[in-house]
Amino acid sequence: MSSARRPAVLVLEDGTAFRGVGFGAEGERFGEVVFNTSLTGYQEILTDPSYAGQIVVMTAPQIGNTGINREDFEAASVACTGFAVRELSPVTSNWRAEGDLDAFLAERGIVGIEDIDTRALTRRLRDHGAMRGVVSTASQDVDELVEKVKASPHMEGQDLVPSVTTKERYEWDEGTWVAPDLRGSAPSPRPVEHHVVAYDFGIKRNILRDLRDVGCKVTVLPATTPASEALALDPDGFFLSNGPGDPAAVTYGIEATRELVASGKPVFGICLGHQILSLALGGKTYKLQFGHHGANHPVQDLATGKVEVTSQNHGFAVDPKSLEGKATCTHINLFDQTVAGLKLDGKPVFSVQYHPEASPGPHDANYLFDRFLRAMRGETPQ
């Protein structure tokens, strides 16, 4: 870890400034400032493509103690533009670590800031909503930075999917990572039973791993792939992935999804994929005040009454009234009663707003991958 300490500042569009110490790369990085309440999993958060265009604030008091390792990447690159923590751990101590967080962010051009009051920053965002901001180790002039922030784009209307989707089609055949000392006793991925075509709107690798674990061969397609090309592959089901930005701006994904649903084959969506499916069915989405970002969100399955603890990462939500007579709400977020899942009655089509594939966890909703598998077998109508 670098021992050099350099001044840094995080400035919100309302003029609020938090002065601290920079780490990672140097420069100015702009984005929507959001907070994440997870206690661990910062590497997965940093490499989650859904954070494109955002500066992530971690509420846990110390971040970085477990370092960085190659197995926990959710994508090949870091999607967020900036990273803010109360304290960057001075020690990296984990048997899997291959490097430290400071150097990792520096190599990838991500500006970090520590030694700020992340509790006060989080309260500001909770009270006033997610705001545009900048984290800078260059200019420390707050007035100048505020003007730059105000000139930066709002999240509403932004299609950020092209910045994170794959450029070429590829096949995935890797299951969930297992610790070396458990590999002799841990279950292996099931034999391939079905072929799934996944639309990559910013897909997390752990989704692909979980699909492989339940016995799926997965073909991943660029987000702009016409439905005709996906249908020509004659898969057993279609998956709509997570991703960043405003779902209403992903018009090509909405159009393709309408055709996938019309095919009669199973369709499963997660997060942005859930929102895109809702829009394809005639629903509407809206911007949340400060979004849902964390690993402790309670969701209730309305059919069973069971409550699941879930991982979530989204800034938009589905308007339930817009789906009346078009789809059925299956899950609700118990924090604010927002739509957390839906299904299309009479068809094997369903989606959730949260992340059942969450790594490092929780895993309460992992059963949804088996539900998708059963839908492809034709066993359980959704």
C-alpha cells in the first residue's frame, strides 16, 4: 500500500464538501454518489458493472483489510468512477490476497478518498437523495468543483449499458469457486441439462456461475443483440441480467425482451433485467430517492409469506400500478414496499429486483435458479 498521503475532497452538487485523504488514482472523477451498507464484499462491489457512472460510499468503518484476489471479480474491470471510505485498512491480511486495494484502484484509474465522515455523508444522501458529485485529488476549490458537477449528466435518461456489455458473444462454463481444502467434498456443478441465452446488460460473473451450478450451458450475448439472433440459437430459456443506468433508456433491450416473452420460452430477469422485463410488459419505472445498495434488505415472498434477506443494488424501481392487469407482483421490499419481484401469469416468465446470486451473500434467494431450471423442464408454471 502506498504510504503517500495527498489531500482529496468529495463534493456534492448542493455544495456540501468532505475533505479527506486520497488513495488509488489521482485526478477528478464524476458520478452519482450512492452509499452501500454491506460490511464486506467491497471487491465484488467495485467490479459490479451496475455501479457504472457512480461514486460508491461504504458505510462500514474500515475497508480493504482482505485485499484483492482474482477469484472474486464480478467483471474484468471496475465500473464505478470513485470510492469513498471512512478508513482504508493499513493492513492487508487474508490468505487469498494477491494485492491491496490502494494499488488495485490506482492501476484501474479509480480515485478513492478516505478519512471522511461517511456517516454524515450517508445521512445527507438519505435525507436529500442521491446526488451528482466529484471526488478529486486535483482541484480542491469547492466552488469550481460544484460548477463542474452541475454540468455533469443526471442518471435519469442515461443508457450506461454500452459501457459495460460484452462486445462479442461468448460461452460460460465455470461454476462457483470452492476453497481448496473443500474441493474434495463440495458438490460439483450439475451435468449440463439446458441451454440458456443470457443478455449482458452488465452481467455479474456470479450469476453465470450459479446458472452453471444448476446445470446450464450459458451463451452470453451483447445487450444490443436483436431478439431474432437470440431466438435462432434455440435455447431452453432466456436470462436478462443486471446492469447500470436508467432502464427506460435501454430501448433495444425492452424491444428484444418483448419478442423473447412472446416466444413462450422461460425468461428470468434480475435487477435491471427485472426492470426491462417490466417495461416490456407495459409497465413504468421511476427513480428512487437514494436507491437500494447493500446486503441486508428484507424481501417478502407474497405467496409463502417467507422473508428473505437479500443483496440489492439499484436506483430505479417498478411502478406497481403500471403493471396492474399485466403482471403479478410476487415479492415486496419490506423497507419501503417497492416491487421486488413479478411474474407473468400463465407463462414461465418471472424476475426479481434483488440479487439471488449475491457473493459473499446472503444466499436466501438462491432457490430462484432452481425455479428457472424447473421452468425450462416445464415442471412448474410461473
